Amino acid sequence: MRYHDPCVPTIRHNGFVMAGETDLDAALAAADCAVVVTDHSWYDWAAIRRQVGLIVDTRHAAI
């Protein structure tokens, strides 16, 4: 699992630490699926749809 969000560079929870991917294209190239949990306006949703075969969009941002 990987994530990309410039607003959240690192996730820490109950001793778990995960650093976000700084390169969105690299993260998407390695992905089987993308899960959208925020609707940041700076993402190019059309480009993301072209790079990833499956998107689970919980925010209706990538439609």
C-alpha cells in the first residue's frame, strides 16, 4: 500500500508509521487500484484515470 498527499507527508497511528510517496506518477505506476479519500483540486483526475485501471472514489472527485 502507498499513498500520495502533499498535505500529509507521514501517517503515524498506534506505533505504525508510513511515509507518503512524493512522486505521484511512480506511486500510480506501481498501483493496481487507486483509492480517493480526498478531493484536492490540484490532482489531474483524467490523467490518474488513464494511469490506473481501477479507482475507488469515496469523494466523487475523480468522476
